[in-house]
Amino acid sequence: MIRAWMRDNQSKKWSLGLQFVQFQKNSSFHRIIGRSPYKALFGCDPKIGLSSSNLPSEIIKKLTTEEHLADILNNIQPEHEKEEITSYCSSCNTEMITVVEFAETIICDLYKTSEKINKQRQLGYQGQEKAAEKILKVSF
């Protein structure tokens, strides 16, 4: 895969392509576990582009053009003007500090993410067990 990347990008530096190849391998579907290795480990698909930025998902969903993004970035208040609210998650009782400017509702994303990760890991484990059972049937 690195060789193909080097040819496509006309590069002689394989170390530059290593990150791209690693990302491709980790985000491609794995037949045995039934999902990508990234999703099995982290519970969600890899985020690319703006979804990996620190902008809240509500703002990202409302974006339509690059100019709109530039306007939003220019209008963000400096840190000292933002008001922070401390609250506790109703599910796991984790303390959360939320910036009022971006938050419409206070939700513990950490708890939700943790639940997704555990579910994806369990599904990956079940996929490996099914594959092992098939191998045992064929070998005996």
C-alpha cells in the first residue's frame, strides 16, 4: 500500500505515506469483526475534516459555506468572555464544565461515548467468536 501511495503522489519518502496507509488500514471494513478496527476500538467511525475540530457538532451541522465558517470563527468570543457552567451528568454523575456560548443542553458526552465504545467492542468480540467457531467446524 505504501508503494502505491508513493507512486500516486510521486514521492520517494515512504515515511510521509505511512500515516495515510495506517489510516486506510484502520478505517477499512474487517470481515471477521464486522466493522473497522478503528470503530471496534473507539466505538465510532473515524472523524475527518471539521468533525475532528473542536467546534460543537450543532455549529458544524449548520455550516453551508466556507464563508459561513469564517464568519463563525471570527465571531467566537475570547475565552475570558465565555461563561462556564458546572453541572453533573444524570447517568454517571461526572462533573462537567460547559461553555454557555455553544451549549444548548448539558449532556455528558463522555458517558455516551463510553457506552458506544463498549457496545462496538462487544460486537467485535462476538464477530471473532463466530469466526473461531467456523474454523473449528472446518478443522474437525
